[in-house]
Amino acid sequence: MLKRRTGRRTLFSVLSGIVLVISSVLVPAASAAQGDDPITKTPNMHHLANIPKQGPLAGPDAYGSDWAFKGRYAFGGNYEGFTVYDISRPWGPEVVTVVHCPGSQNDVSIAGDLLFLSTDSSRSDDSCQSVPKPATEKSAWEGIKIFDISDVRNPRYVKAVETKCGSHTNTLVPGKRGTVYIYVSSYRPDDTYPDCRPPHDLISIVKVPLRHPQAAHVAAEPVLFPDGGNPGDPQDTPWPGRTSATSGCHDLTAYPDKDLMAGACMGDGVLFDISDPLKPRTITSVRDDRNFAFWHSATFNNRANKIVFTDELGGGGAATCNAEVGPEKGANAIYDIVGKGDHRTLKFRSYYKIPRHNTDAENCVAHNGSLIPVKGKDIMVQAWYQGGISVMDFTNSRKPKEIAWFDRGPWSEELAIAGPWSAYYYNGYIYANEIQRGLDVIDLRDRRTDRAKRVRLDVLNAQSQPNYYDD
């Protein structure tokens, strides 16, 4: 979440293809032994490398955000742009390119030779030289930026597509004949933005011909919550229990092989049918008005008969992993998908939260993760901001358990935004995008997960889940 806004609405400016490439010289990783952080971890988590944030992406407000992977490269989002890493040697990753292109959150996805960058802060125009624009200005821009990454040392900005309410996150769904669809998640917590007042019940679907990205355009704007969604709790509901009203979706996770999508939509958790990519259809939805404050993200198990939803209590900026908040708020909620076809429902089974208390200086809450592909098991790795990285086995959805963890300790003596934003498993290793500290690479060596090292992918966008094996 961690939204920072200064403006809204749109004037599609003359697209600037100028991108400031800060570095095309390989920058080696720092060894794990060089850091001064008081790292604590389980013995099966081996910290291989760290690369600090670089150049204009290194400041304290230049938050590291989401990941995408292609071949030997990892693409790390940052509020000031994105970084391309060569991870062919996970114990010695190197910086290939740093692209300066401000516009939070700059979450990334990849299809073919294209990279899609989410801009969810009002900017003066759609270029990489834009500056913040006040919310009351009608000439501001937000949406999706498209880069050609066929030459990873010199990414080329080729197109921008404006979307209503900007693009907080984006999710890829493959189409036919060389086409992909970008499901744009965005939301508004209030009525500050003139053309996007709550209820903002739609998503924008951008159609992209991969060979002709200049033709990308908004192809549909389906309304997901015609009834207005969860009305939420009154504003004066005491901390930490207030449930957010639904005015859009924070994150959508597609599982294209199963024609399914899970929506984490502020006050609602939703299961969608996406067999027609331009017409997502609600199958069922759930609410948790007792413990969930903000439905943030979702992960299917491989069989698509379970969903792990996360609750971003406090917007990611609060210290919620403590005894005061307890084990059921700011946690994961695990649901079984029961039934078939349009009769499927979501049945709550359990909560999972890291079993350690953090200090009051550490922002901590359930955040982005992905499956570790172990056939016959449901295991995922997950970022918890300054709660670190946790590996959860939820094969028994009623009794999830932690099997590994990694924690760097407090970033500051005062509460500050830090810790892993995203922790994903890709081709045998865990890659974490640390908000302040940059790239971390971790090798999980455990008999329960070692089989996953044999699974290889060409591309990973965690919000477009692959089918790792048929079962």
C-alpha cells in the first residue's frame, strides 16, 4: 500500500522516450558478511548476497517495491524507477541497469520483451521527467508505462496508457494471438480526486499487442462491485479494528491456467472467473469484519483449491507484530475453495502470523509472497516488512506452520518504513526487495523444499501465477 499522492486527472502529454539510464556497468553484490545488521534466522536460511539501492533509487523515500523475473534477470521496482539485476550467479548478483522514472509504486510485470510499470501518484505528465502534481489539478497523469527491455542494458520507454485512479498494482492475463491484458488495480480511500470519487468499483483492463505496444489501450472497465462493496466501519472506530470500505481493488492475482483470479479489494475478498479476460465475473466473495482491516493481496495454492489473503493493517506503516495487536490482525487468512463451477464458495480455515514480536520501531504486517513449488505441498515464502521473511507450510489449511524465517532487525531506532516489500521464490532461490536495503538473495536449504529447486521458469510475475505441475 504505502500510497503517497499529490494530484490527479489527465492530460496525455507528448510521450517522452527519454529515459535516464544511471548504470550499465555491472555492480557486484556485497557479501552477506559485510553487513552490520543484526540478522537473525533459522539455520536453513542462508543469506547469499545483498546489493544496496543505487543512485537516485537509493534515497530513504525511494522505496523498493515489487519484483518481476525473466530468464537470468530480476527487475526490481522502486518509487523512483526500476533496477535490472543479473542473477545468473545468485551468490553474486550484479546490477545491469538502473532506470530513473519516478512515480510510485512502480510495481513491475513482464510479458515478452515488454515491462509494465504502475504509476499511482499524480504526475505532471507521462514522461520519466515528470514532477508531482497537486490533486486538484486536472492536467495530472497516472496509469501504466510500457518499456521495451529487449536490450536490458538500455530499456526504451515506448508507450503510456492513462487509467482511472492510476495503477496501484498490475496483473497480466494472457490473451490470444500475441496479446496480453493488464488488469489495473487502483482504489481511493476518500473523495479527494475529482474523477475518481468512491465508490470506485471498476478495474481498467489494458489490451497490449506484444509486437505493437504503441497500440495498447484501455479495452474495458468492468464494474466488480455493482452493490458498492463493503461499506466499512465508521471513521471513529478505534484502532486497530476498523474495516476499510471497498472503493476498488488493491491487488488482483490471476491464475490463467485455471481461469481464476483472486481479488483483495479493501473490504472484500473475491474469487473471479476470468475465462473471458475482458469480462471478469464474480463467483463468490467473503468479508471478515472482526479481524481484517484491509484486504491487500492473495496467493492461490497450485491446485487452486485454497487462497491465502493478506491483511495490510495500518497500511504497511505501523508496528503491528506485537502482543498488543495479537495473532489475528495484520495476518494471513487461509480459505479453502469448496464446491464446483459457479457454486464454489470460500470457507475460512485459519489465520497465520509470524510467531515473533517485533519492536515498536518496526513496521510489520503480512505482505507480498509466492509459492515454493513442492509437489503435494502448499508452501509459500512471504515478506512481512520489518518482520522479515517467513516460509509458511499451509498444506493443512487449518494448521499452518512456519518452517523458516529471516529477519534483519530494526532499520532505525524510530518507526520508519523499511523491510522486505516482496519476497518471491524463483528458480531455486528467494529474492527479497528490501524497501531501504535493496536486493537480498537467500538460499533455503531444507529437505521439505529442496525438490522445488528443480522447477525452472522463463518468466515469473507473482500476480500471474504459473501452474507448476498438474495434480
